[in-house]
Amino acid sequence: MFQGSGLLGKDSRSDKGKLVAGVDRLMSLSDPIADMLVRVRNGCKAGVEHVSLPHSKMKGELARIFKREGYVADYVVESSALKTLIIYLKYDAQQQSAIRGLKQVSKPGLRKYVAADSIPKVLRGMGIAILSTSSGMMTDREARTKKIGGEIICTAW
């Protein structure tokens, strides 16, 4: 048997599972929007004050729409070596999150495009769908008003 391997040698998995600050900033993600939605959803379930994630223009636009629609309290972009997006989550008096559900619709392997006349309503209008259109990111209501179709990024309720 090779030196330093197996039962008598060093465990090759000994450093796995340790959390190291800043590692997520360097990690390459195959689906950054899914990562953002999962972090927000997990933060809401855990009851944390804020979640932080690597910044991009699309994530910033999603955070802007979430704030405008009342799903998050605020968001801040911190500029350091790498930009970080910090999203402050919103809770009611009973510590229930303003975000009851968050679902990614369009994925890297299967994009979902809709025409202006076939934009779905989320929970009969009680939730929102966020679309990426030729006129920028907007909610389903704005897209219907402007009669613009696009890619459905996610839904929130």
C-alpha cells in the first residue's frame, strides 16, 4: 500500500466539511441565481437578520425588486476586493418571514420564456413572478402593463 494513504496514513477527507471564511467568494457557481434564492430561502427559515452573497448585476436587480415589492427590508452592495450583496430579510411581529415561498423557474438547462399575453399569475395575483425582458428586470404586473414578454427568472409569494 502507498505511504500516507489508507487506514494507517493521513485521512484524505480530514479537511472536508470545515467552513472557511471567504471561500464562497472564490467558488465558481454553475447557477448563481439558484444560489441566491437558496441562501434567501434558508435565511428566512433560520430567522437570520441578513444573508450575504457575491454580487452581480442580475442579483442586484432581483434584490431591488424584492425590496420594492416588500419581500425584503433592504439590501446593500459592499465594495471591497470583491463586491458583496447583503440582503436584510423582513419579518413580521410573530417572526414570520415576508417571503413564504421562493421558486426558481428558468434554469440553465431549461430556460422558460413567455409571451406578454401568457405571463402566469402567481397565487392568483398574491405573489410575483420576476421576468428578464428586453427592457430590463420587472415583475409580472409591469410586464403585462407594458405588454412585454421575457424569461421568467423566479416566483415569490
